[in-house]
Amino acid sequence: MYFDDIRVGTTLNISPAVIEKEKMMAFAREYDNIPIHTDEDYAKTTPFGQLIAPGVMSFMCVWAKYLEVE
């Protein structure tokens, strides 16, 4: 699928993408080592209030679920 193939209103039914904390932190430490991903005390002071997964990791987890349906 190419980006241009997606039309407004397109929906896809995929399984939920679950990111385990330990895997997320290992990924973040290696590829996106910033406090919002790796420091729980710091993350509590942000608008998110907790650790968040790196965007690239989140995208790839959802992409993997998408490929399961293709």
C-alpha cells in the first residue's frame, strides 16, 4: 500500500498493538534515549503523566498489526 492509496474515511480493523514497558524502555535507551521514554520521575512531571513509547516504535507496532491483515 502506498500513502496515495489511502482515501479519507478509510478504516482498517486491526488487533490492538500492545507495547510492553521493558521492551519499550530497552528500545528507547538504544534509539531515542530521552527522559519522557526512560525516566519515570521526569515523565510524571509532563502533561502525559507517565512514560510514553517513542513515536517510531509506536508506528512500527501498529504497522506490524496492519501487515497481519494484509
